[in-house]
Amino acid sequence: MEHINGDMKVAEVIKRWPATIEVFLCRGCPDMRRGFFRFMAGLMSVRAAAFMHKLELPSLLEDLNKVAQEPVRQTQ
């Protein structure tokens, strides 16, 4: 299983593991699925996002990987 790392683009992380958006949102990041922030997410690495939002990268990566490894819940 591939792990999320600081060099990955935010947009790639959200696309591959959609539940990770909640980690970003809960930590005060804007919704990077919309508008200008969507554009920026395609350019910005997870490391850069952590720096810009004053987040500790190791903690952010730990939470992102934890969510990414959870089984996808099916809706009825």
C-alpha cells in the first residue's frame, strides 16, 4: 500500500483518497476542491500546505495516512 508523503500534491491526495479532505478541513485548511484553492491544490505539495497553514508535517501525514488506509464505507 502506498503512503502519503510530503512531496505529493494536495490535489492528488484528495483525488486518490477523498476522505482525506476532512483531515485538511479539520485542521483549518480551506476547501481545496473548489475555486482558486482547487487550482492551488494542483500545484502545492502536502509539505507546502502544512507550512502555509502552520501545521506540523509529521502529525498531518500521520492523520492523512490513517484516513487513507481506512476501508471505504459504502452508502445505501
